[in-house]
Amino acid sequence: MTLAPLRLDDLSWADLVDAVRSRIPAESAGRWTLHAPVDPGMTLLDLQAYLLEQQIYRLDQVPDAVVHAVLRLLGVPGPAPATAAVTVLQVVPEEPGTRLRIREGASFGREPGRGTDFHLEGGLDVLPVRVTGLSVRDASGERDRTADLATGRPVPLAGAAGRPARVRARLAVSGDGFPDGGTLALLLTLEEPAGPWTGSPAPEGWSTRAVPGVPPPARLHWSYGPVGDVRALPAGAVVDGTGGLRRSGLVRLTLPATAGGTERELLLDTPAATFAAPPRLLGLAPNTVPAHHARRVRLEEGADGPVVSRFVDRPRLPGLVVALPEDAAGRLIDVGRFTLWETDDAGNARAHDWAAVPDLAFSGPLDRVFTVDRAFGALRFGDGLTGRIPRVGRTGSATVLWAEYRLGGGPSGNGGADPAVRAALPAALLAFPALAGFAGRRPVTEAAGAAGAQSPPGDWVFTGRPEDTEPPGAPCTARALVPSAGGAEPEPPATARRRTAVALGVVTRAVTAADHEELALSTPGVAVARAHALVGVHPAHPGRRVPGAVTTLVVPRVPRAPGDSAAPDAVPLPVPDPGALSAVRARLEAARLLGAGVFVAPPRYRPVRVRVTLAADTARRHLLDAALRRHLDPLVGGDGTGWPFGGVLRPSALQRTAERALEAAGDRTPVLTVAVALDEGPYESCGDVPLRPGELPGPVEVLVCATPSSGAVPREVRA
């Protein structure tokens, strides 16, 4: 039954006055007879009713401190602070062939002067490098995939069944090169596989939400050098943000000295690959760096500083509010460090760190804490009971205050990628400007005509200081390769309460079989499409029921778009990589009940043979093969969410699937019978064929038998 919301404030001032007036005759034994407003007693009762009504009203008003306390008791994170949007910028010098070095914190703006500046997360070497070709080695040999990538077709970086991969990128170095070496930052954009997916998409490597602890599915070996004479880069020279090609991300490579006017090769080897499905490359862009819609401010002041003066000149009274400089009102995101040089009652002075908290109500009188007021760009300190009152000691010209905080954030930083990226060219052409002819356009600027094809200028203007670039004041622009996202204002308490109601329904403990499956599906950092928990199954004791043991079968997410089944890198029977299994098992291990044993294993496949008997031969046997394989597919089979674990194979259902496939193509050839067999057993055309618990059909072999006439011998044809 649904309960109506409880309302405590259900009495008005008139209700209280009427209730008291009705009790006067009984309580006064009839001696109080004048109940008109002119009576002083009635005036006092009206006043008391007014005060009582105000107190009743407060019963329905829950203070923010109580909301924070309840969230803390429930183990739910409190109201989220303001956050800054993040994107990936590709920096383009205005003079082709120029090498730049841009310092950390330098800013670019898509709308200068409107508070939309993004600041670089780290320093960037803008090297005069263009990617002029891409080739991938597969089972048939090494193939040139430059045109595929330039026209937007995904390029598989490895073979099927986890075969090792080798990717070779040709680089053209212009200008003076980089004779003293440099760090090349590459953005690798990988395709997210299509198909059933119940969790959130895996965050990109440049995002703060990326999960760093998942073991990679492949060891990446990078080499660099002249064409045909590459040498391996040392391990310390490579920072991989893709998690071993598990997700899109940034890769930073420290390259040796290279002269201009030459061609180099960048070689990527994966000798120990365990991919569930070969990663597919969509884009490869050099000279990229993450940028946040926030500016980091470092503040140091002596005893005469404006912020320190607020502590010194004001009496030590409760409710101290200190506004931060740099126009922090409405832009203050967080405070990473706040250190004060303080003097205690004995006259001793030393530096103390203060911490930001969501609310002062749960702090003691000695706790050095404060709250962050984004609206006013200020810090609010305690009253001596809930939070300490700061006492700053004067130390002459020495530093008294050290602070570090960020300004910016909010939804104003969110937006799409650079319009030039979205509309003018395919994303891959940014890395392959020499192949722009495939798209009917050649992005060659007038100044760069003699030097060859160059990347077009970006829509983002450099808004930093001249000293933020080396050489100082070098002109450059940038473009956003991915949409900027993640910016938000502080979460209001009402929104936090609604989020808590949803969070309380999220499974956090592995109690039932459904809990194990949901926790496996929501494992952060890995792409799990399906999960099935087998209660009482222990891998070391097959065929026996072990109390307290739960084995969860995991099916990874792999491509299932139209045409993927016929692709050379198709994965009809997906198997998770060991790193994904390890991440799922760690999640279940942390959520299991005391005394329970949790195990994670790949799916169990059972070979299935399907024989279709037709009344006449048809040229559309391939349609029957594709329809039956898709119907039995572990990801999109059955009702569209994947063939059920341990599901029964019914010849009648398979016959209807075959008939629909022919009818959809306008083929009227009758389907006489469909028979099913497991392993090497006999065919069954009438009864159901059950799988063992937890099993999925695969590999599936489809045979077509054509019977031209009643007296002819059936002719078996492999589809």
C-alpha cells in the first residue's frame, strides 16, 4: 500500500484559536464569559496561538545540517560540490612547422571575455608532426588502413581471438623538428561496441571518472625511429591513458631528438593481447591535452595581506567570513589547501592546515575546518563550539597564509566539440590532413600552401599570458576534439535527498543471485554485457552443490552492429579478458556475505548443430544461416537480450525463425523441418533439447538439406 506523505504542519493560526476558545467554558468553569477581541485574555491567546503556529511550521522544515547527518548515517556521499567541465584540446600553431611549449595552466577560450576559458591540465609540447599513414598487421599480412580511417571506417587494431597486433603510424616531421627531444601527446579514440549494455559507458582516459585499477587487456610496446629502423621506447617514456586500449584516452610518448624534414615511424605492438574483442580505432590526433573549465590560484600573503587582515583586524568572534581575491564570487569551486600561521594561548606560533567540510554542525571546538561559499566566493569559519575560531599570529614580513583553490566550473563550460570538427571534416581527417580529398575538401591554409597540407586552425583562441608559451607570445589556436562535459553547480539539499532515495535502491551487498549479477554488470571500468549467477557451484568441485559458493558467469560487451558477424574480426563467442574477470571478482569479494565464497568465470559454451530441411533448394541459404546464428547469439539472441543461460532449444521455435527469414526476403520456399543436435549427438526434430545450467549455445553450425521432390534423396548443403 502507498502511504501518503506525512505532514506535520497541519494546524493554522485560526485552527489553534478556535481550539483554545472552545475549551474556555470548561476550563474556567463558566466564569470567563466575554470571548470578544476586546478582552485582554483573548489578545494573549491570539499571541500564544501565533507563537505556537510558528513552532509547528518549523517541524516540516528540515535544516541542511540534518540532511547532511542523515546522508552520513546512510553511507551516502553528501551534497556534491561544484564541478568543472573537461574536454580535450588539440593545439595548432598559426605558423606551420613551429614547435611550441605551452605551460600548465595556460588558457584557451571559445568565447573570450565570457568566462568560458579552459585551462590546460598539464604542460604540452606542440611538436611539428603530422600523421601521414596508418597500417595494421592482421592474419593476411600488413594492410594500409589510412583511407579507412580517413573516411570514418573503424580500423581493428588486432585480430580475432586475441591475436597479437601491430600498428604502424607514419609521421612527417616539418620545420626544425625537435632536436632536443619532446613529448608527443596522442589522443586515441576507440569505438564503443554496440549491443546490450546495462551499465554506464566506460569513462574516457582523460576523465576524472576513469577507473585506474583495472588490469589492462594487453601490454603495449611502443617504438619510434626512422622508417624500417624503429627502436623501443623505455617504459618510463610512455604514459598510457587508454588502460591497454580498453578505452579512449591520451598517450604521452617521450621521443628522442628528431630533425625536421624527415619521415618517422611510430610502432605499437601488443605481443600479449587478451582482448574480448579487437579494439577499433576511430581517430588518432597528436598534440592534445586535457583542459578544465577552472583556473588554479595559488595565494601567499604576509601579515599585511588583504585576506590575513580579515583575521587580524576583526575580533575573535563567531561567524568569521573571509572573501577570497581573484573575483571568486560565483566562481569558487573548491579549496585544495589553506594553511595559517597561528599563535596559541602560550604565545607559540606554528603553521596549521585547515580543511573544508560540507557543514560545521559535526565539528568540535578544536577542529580547524571551514565551509566553502561558492555564491560569495568566501570561507565561513566556526563559532568556537562547532569549528575553531582562527587566531593568526603576526610574523613581520614572513608568509602567514598559504592557499590553493580553483575558480570556474558550472554548467556554462559544457558544450559540444569544435564546430569545425563536427561539420567541416571527419574526425579522422584532423590526424590525416593530407587525405582530406577523400571528403572532397582539402584543409590547406594560404600560408601553408607551400609547406604542404596542414591542420586547419581551431575555433579556440589563446587567452593566456605571453610567458605561458615558449617562445613567448607565439600565436596558436586550439580545437576541442570531444564535447566538454561534467560542469555543474553545487548540489542543493533537495536534490541530494532525491539522489539518496535512488542510491538506497542500488545493490551494494551480494546476498541473492540477482545481487551478484547486478554487481557484476555495474563493475566500473569494464564492459560487461551479461552476467549469470550459479548458486552452489564451486569451480573446484564440478557436479556437486557446495553450500555458500556462488559462481558468476560473465559475458563481455563486444561489437554486435549489423555486419559485424561477417567481419574478419568478428567475435561470435565473447570471452572476457583476465583483467575484467579480476575486476568483477574484486567487486563481488568486497560485497559478499561473511562465510560466502564468490567466483567469477567466463561463459560456458556448448556446440550446437542445426539442420534445416527445405522443400526445394534456394539461393538464400545465407539468410537462414544468419537468422539462426543471430537467434542463438549470446548477446542479441532469444528475445533480443541474448540467449538465456541454460535455455531450452526448441526445434519449432527455430523453424519459425527460419520461415520468417525467408518470408522477409520474399522467398516462398517451405521449411519442412528443423532438427537440433548438441556436440556430436543425434539430431532431434520433435522434442526439446535442454542445455546444462549456465550454458550458452556456441559455436553454431547450420546445415541446409534441400528436398526437390518427394522421391529424391535429400541433399545436404552447408550454409
